[in-house]
Amino acid sequence: MKDKLIKNAGMLFLTVLILAASCSKTGDGEMKIKKEGFGTLSDGRNVDIVTLIHPDGSTVEITNFGAAVVAVKVPDKDGNIEDVVLGFDDIDKGINLGIDTWYV
């Protein structure tokens, strides 16, 4: 169990690191990283969501629950920010719809 937790934390860190490195700086700002609560599992473990925010308004939201990508919000051709990933608003909705949790 401890090995799975370390592996998942490592994968989340690696994903965030790769995404952070791929975001370029612009003259009007820097990329930001925000972490907040996303829900609680039935066994009491907290699930967090890490949001990478690019100066152009694009964001990527990743959980520490199997490094699941919850949202990728990017500008469309008219400049409106839209979510292009099917995801859940909270962890309970995903679990109640039968997402496998054996790997977490």
C-alpha cells in the first residue's frame, strides 16, 4: 500500500513538473500553481487538486487521486476559455459512477 502511495505521489509530481516546464513565461506574468481540497474518500483519505495556471488564462487541473486530469481549460478560436476534458466536479461523483480505485 505504501509503495502504491509513493508511486502515485511520484507520478503526480512528475506530471506537474512536466506541465510546469512546458508552460512558457510571457512578458506579462508567470505561471502559478494552486492546491486545494477536492473531496474525501470513504476510507478518510483527502483528495487534493493541483491547478496549473498559465498567464494566458489556460489551466490544467490534476488530482492526487491517481494523477487524474480533471480539467484542461484553454482558449478557443474566439479567445473564450473552455474546458476540453470530461471530468468530475468532485471526487464523490467519480467514485459513485464506478471509477476503479484499486490502483490508488
